[in-house]
Amino acid sequence: MSKKIKRIGVITSGGDAPGMNAAIRAVVRACSYYHISCYGFYNGYNGLINGNFEELDARSVRNIINLGGTFLKSARSKEFRTKEGREKAYKVLKKEQVDGLILIGGDGTFTGGQIFSREYDIPVIGVPGTIDNDIYGTSHTIGYDTALNTVVEAIDKIRDTASSHDRLFFIEVMGRDAGFIALNTGIGAGAEEILIPEENLGLDRLLDSLEKSRRSGKNSSIVIVSEGDKIGKNVFQLADYVKENLPYYDAKVTVLGHIQRGGIPSCFDRVLASRMSVKAVELLLDGQKNVMVGLKDDDIITCPLDDVIHEKPKINKDLLRISEILST
């Protein structure tokens, strides 16, 4: 029989994402609804190690659902990767009588949580929060929808300049290992080419495509480049290569960078964060552990952390086909 949960801890870890505050709020208010205590630990796993926390109630999280980032702060903890660091964290949780943890973050966060859970039998539930959407077991992660809208808005503005000056713009978006942001925003913003880590377009094919666009009468073009794309060493080298081989193109580079992580979370992300986080609390109360909540066909589901950590989500091949058709 599982131990009755009376106190739950919550952290945000890894890169911040719009909607994390909405997720924290939902955890805290679900705990209040079920008459259990909730402790917010600051700066991710570092907060567990250093005992940097505060007890949160429903009023502690008022007026944060609309805020980007995370008021609990976020960090990547080198110390938590060590056995000594995890032992310190366990002693803090034991002292404060925290019975379970809700981890809002990505696969690195979940990997650390699963190891910790196995070592000290602390039940953990993962809530996927990352703009990259690169988490197995869910169709959407918290922050992804907001990031897509931020990127599309930026691309639309850059296209105005590209059209005014007959320029070719290479726009780098986030996605070190996954091209979800690039592929979806590329289609949504009408990009001529989309370069992602999962598909190696090749330099020759890129040049042929840009040349074809020019011959068809396009005087300006937008190429979306995921930061993990393997065609060139980086987006600047890629632009230089195109300028050398297609000198009639006035090629420019824009790196959107961390602007993609910030901003007011979309309604979709606020609702998703709320649904996932309430479910996370209920799973702990139900005696479950080492699973992540996810979204599939608009239903909240669970996925074992083992699968989340060791599997990778697949890019939608049909979107690749559509992007090729629409770029003509």
C-alpha cells in the first residue's frame, strides 16, 4: 500500500517556458483543494539541495497565470547529478516531510528525478515544460504554442523588410535536437525553405531551391533554420555559402534566440498547464509515481518516465510534404 501523501514539493527546472507559472499555480491550488500542503522549491534541484523553499497556498500564486517565465526560478544543477548532491536533497525533503515531487521541465529534469526516486523511493510526477516540444509521450509541451506564435509574429515582421529590399533572410529558431518549432512556424509563416535536424536537405538542394524560387519571380525569400540543423556549421556560415554561390541574393541572418522563451503565455498553454498540473497532483494522491502527464487527442494521459527519457518524438512527415508543396 502506498504512503498517504500529505505534502507535495514542486520545482521548475531546465529552460524556462511560458506557462510554467500557470503550472505552478495549478499544482498549488489543486493541493489546496485536496487539503494537502505544497512547498515550492526555488532554482530547480538546487532548491532541494540547499533547502531554499517556501510553503505556498492559493493566495501565494494569485495573478501569475498570465506571466511568462517561472517565479520559482529555474536552473540546471550540476550538484544534483552527483550522489552526494541527491543525498543532500533527500535529507531536506525528509526533514520537511515532503512525500512526493512534481517536476516541471524537460527530459533532463525527468532523468534526474527518476534516478532520485529510485535511490530514495520518493514518488515523482513529470509535467513537460519546454518550448522545443521535444518530449516523448505528449503531442504538446507547456510553452510550445506560445513560442510558435512568438516566432511567427517575428517572421511576419522580417518578411516586410525582406520584401521591401528584395532580400533573402535566414532566420534561426530554437531546436537544438528537434525541428518542431522550425517546421511549424515555417509553414505558418510561408517560408520558402525549412531546415531541421531530422532531415538533411543538403547544400546543393538548398541552392537549387533558391535558384528555382528566383526563376519563378520571387525577389525575396525566407529560410527557417533550426539551430540544430546539420547543413552548415552555423546559420552565418550557411548564409555566406549561399552568397558565394548565388551572388545576386542579398542574404541576411536573424537569430531569434531567447525571445522565443519569453512573453505572455497563450490561452492554449495556460489551459494545458492547468490540466496537466491538476492531473499530476491527483496521480500522486492516487499512489502513482515515475510517470509524466501528457496530451494526446485532447486527452490528458500518462507515460512512464523510462519511455519519456529513452524515446524521442518523431517529426510529422506529412508536414514536410506540405512544406515542400507550398514552397513552390
